[in-house]
Amino acid sequence: MFGSYGRILVVNATDRSFQTESLSDEVLDKCIGGKGLATHLLLEKNPPGVSPYSEENHLIFATGPVCQGPLWGGSRYGVFTKSPLTGFYSESYSGGKVPEAIDSAGFDAVVIRGIAKAPTALSIHPEGCEFFDAGDLWGADTYRTEEEARKRFALNKEGFRKPGAVVIGPAGEKLVRFAVIENDLWRSAGRTGVGGVMGSKKVKAVVFQGDRKRPLADPQGVADYAKAFSRTNRDHPGVKAYNSLGTTMMVAVMNRAQAFPAKYWSQGTCEHWEKISGERFHQEHEVKPNACLKCFMACGRKATLVSGRHKGLVIEGPEYETIYAFGGLCMIEDMGEIAHLNDLCDRLGMDTITAGNLCAFTMEAARLKKLDYPLEYGDAEGVAALLSLIAQRKGIGEVLAEGIVHAAKTWDLEELAVHVKGMEPAGYEPRVLKGMGLAYATSDRGACHLRTTFYKPELAGLIAPDAIQGKAEMLIDYEDRLNIFDSLIFCRFYRDLYPWEELEKIVSLVTGNPLSTQDLRKKAGLIADMTRTFNLREGMKPEQDRLPPRLCREALPSGHRITEQELQYMIDEYYRLRGWDQNGAPIMS
């Protein structure tokens, strides 16, 4: 089938073996690639109820039909597994340069199972996999590991493109349940703990390389489309905004909307927000746009700090979510300190959203005298020390490394904890943006903002933020389109540039299948059903499709609130429009 390789690589870390498996056109047509294919493989290969850190939990790397082609926003890969943070479906995506190296190995997906006897590095190439000892890298941070992996574990055969590596840091080795997989130094497959699963298999690094490219149904048509797309969209207002400030622009947007979670979910704004805004960051430090391959949006911020305690630090970031987590929830008022915490998380290999939430949770527990630990709001040095303890699983870090559910239960603070299915929300207050409340509640991987990015239509005025009626229908439209995005795989920030009618054109040019929007919606719905089926199989209950009671019980100081009745109305509509029963289970025809 055009747009695919028609094969996957299955690697067994236990006995250092591998095998290539063919994919039928029927499976490829049903799943498209990326998320669709990986979800199919998880259902097929993972035993029901398997422990996330078991050798039988599969870790899947997948690219999509548009990777390595000329289409803008297509340099992405996904990681899929059973999450050690939530116990449910896990998906996480990353960009940069490495996705094209992954794709050049010539597989639609690389599936890793088993547990190595000692720290190991894998080198994936078109003929299969080479295994290397990586014991001397065990304990190294992600920056050093990635540099060494590319030097030592690449085959560098004639005709192969430049190798790329995905790696874990000390947090992944210690099985921290929100550990990440890093690439290109600062790019992260960040949420749900995929780095912990990689660490549980004692795989420190995976290097990808090759000379393969996906066959396209109409190569010239794809090239012409990409050229025309660039001419049409380079000056789009959204493109200019991301190029100018990246995601840091959202600090001002969310505070003005009073939807910026602060002081561990007790406020919708903070007085110091201008100090941590994108505008101030760009004024006070050297900050330049930085792009993934095949991207003219350049949302990344390549920053060099020119003042403060961390003068000279070079980092890509911080992104909005990191600023919200440390600057909002933890009330840290200095962007240099936030950048340092971002850098620390990157080196250790931890998700900044969960890390910031847990640090703020600890601050609030200490403030309420429920916990004897010296950490106050605004204490950047204390947060840095706590992050190191978490990555090492020492002292209080042992509790927090297990995630918010375990920490809240251990400290008898379950009423205080803010999470859905064990994963904390991103920086969009659901008591203001009620559609985001629905998005958090129903997301398969926990309180996720990226499965729908529904803050976009609410903030843009496409639907009123406090509206209830019509929310589920619009959210499903966004979710379905982004299911197709994640199967192709496209970057989220191209969502306004690739509406349904453009996806029709792309799928036809790439795969040769002239699918209508209705056809694509059906495929997206099937992917949603498969993902939901995986979670139900793993024991998820309908009562877990909820916001934490605290967010429905407590209003913000601004008066904004979301009631349980409002949330239930939207959930019921969501189930009905998805074609699921009252318990949220897909109805098989």
C-alpha cells in the first residue's frame, strides 16, 4: 500500500533477537499508520491486564505515511504502550530531526518487548537490529546519552541518512512513572511515562538509521501540494504568532482569560504573570525561533540566558506548559529559574507537567501542615532539589516518583489532588474553558489537552467557553480530525492549516485512496473505538471519565465554576455521539 512499508520490526530485548512481520493491506487501510496502527498492535500483542513494567508490555515507536515526504509539519513520531502512570492507554509524540531517521529504517512501527539482562542500546536499520552493551551509560543524563549513542551505536553505512537517537535519563532507569523519552536534546515524548517503560526493558538508547523512503501514490502531486501550501500559509496569522513567540504567547492569553492554573489549582491567574510571559522572556534573554524538519512555523524557542543565576544556559524552551507548571502552579516568578528547572527535567528525563504538578502538590500539602517538608510556593531551589530526589527515588522522592494517585493516597490527601485517571491536566483551567473539562474527563490517556486542543475554539470564540450545549459535538470533530493527524503523523500546530478537505487531498496523494471526509471520520471513529476498547480491557470504569471532585466543588476567585451536572451533560452527549453505550463502551454493530 502506498504511504507505508508494509512491515514492522519486533525486537525481543530478553534474548537479543528480532523478526520482521508483514502488514496486510487490510490492516494498513483500516489503521492508516501512526496511532491507528500502533493501537491495533497494542490490542493484538499486549496480554490483557499486563503490568506496564512487564516484559510483555510492548513499547511501540511509529512514524506515519507523511514522514520524510515534503509535506509541512510531518516530521513527527509517536510512542505507544500501556502507561505506568495511569495503567491505561499511552501515546506520546515528538518532533525534531530524529523522526526522519526513525522512518528511514523502513518500518511502519518498531515494537520492543522483553527485558534485557543488562543495560542495552539498540541500533535499528532496514535489515533489523543490532544490540550493544550500554552499562557505562547507565546513570548518564539524556544529553550525554544521546551524543554517545549516535557516535557509538550507529552503523553509518554508505547511503544511510544521518542517524537519530531516542534516549532515557536517570528517571527512566529508576522507573519514575512519568519519565520521558528524549531526542534532539530538548524534544520529548513527554507524557504518560513512556520513558519508564523503556527503562523497565533496560534499554538506554535506540539509534535509528537507513536509506528507505515510503512509496507515495503521486510523488509529484505531493511535491506540488507542499509548494502551494507553503506559498498560501507562510504568512498565516497563526504561523506568524508561533514564529514570533512560540507557545510562550499563551501565558498572556490564559491569564487575561483568567484560565491560567496557579497556586496548585486554587487560582485562575497570578500577579506575577507578566514576569514569566513570552514577551518578557524574549526581551530579557536571547531567544530565537527553532524548527523541526519540514516546518516553517518554528514554534521552538532556542534560548540563551543572558542574566541571573543560570546565565549562559542554552535550552530550547521553556514551552507554555512548563511555564504554567512551575511558574503558575509553583508560583516561581523568574523565567531564568523556570528555564533551569526545564533543563533539569530534560537532563533527568521527566515530564515537566507532571513534575510541576507534583512539586506544587507538595507545596500545598506542606502549607496545610499535612506534610512535614520544607517547600514553599516560589522556592525554585527547593523545587530543583525535589526534582533530583524524585529522579533518584530518595526520601520523599520515592513517594512522588509513583505519581499523584500514590502520593495523595500515601499522605491522605486524595481530596486535594488534581488529576484524571492518574495524569494531571495541562495549563487550561476547565472551570473557565468548560470544553476543556470535557476533554480532560474523556481523554484516553488521562487529563490531556492535546487529543483535542479544544482550548483553541473556546479562546477563539468559535464556541462560548461557558457553553454546555454543542460542546461534545464540536469536541468530537476536533478529536476525530486529530486522530487522523496522529495516524499520518502531523504536528498539532498545523491544525488550522489542515482542515478536513485538505486531509482528503493529502490522503489521496499519499496513499492513492480517494477518501471523503466522511470516510476519514469513520476511520477516526474506529481509532477512537479501538483506543477505548484497550482501556476498557485494562479495567477502566466510566466513573473515571470525570474531573477531580475538587474542581467541580470549588469555584475560582473569579467566580468561574463547572458543576458535576454540567460535566455529566457533556459526557452523556459525548458517549451518545460517539455511538457508545451509557457506560462509555463502543456498541459493536
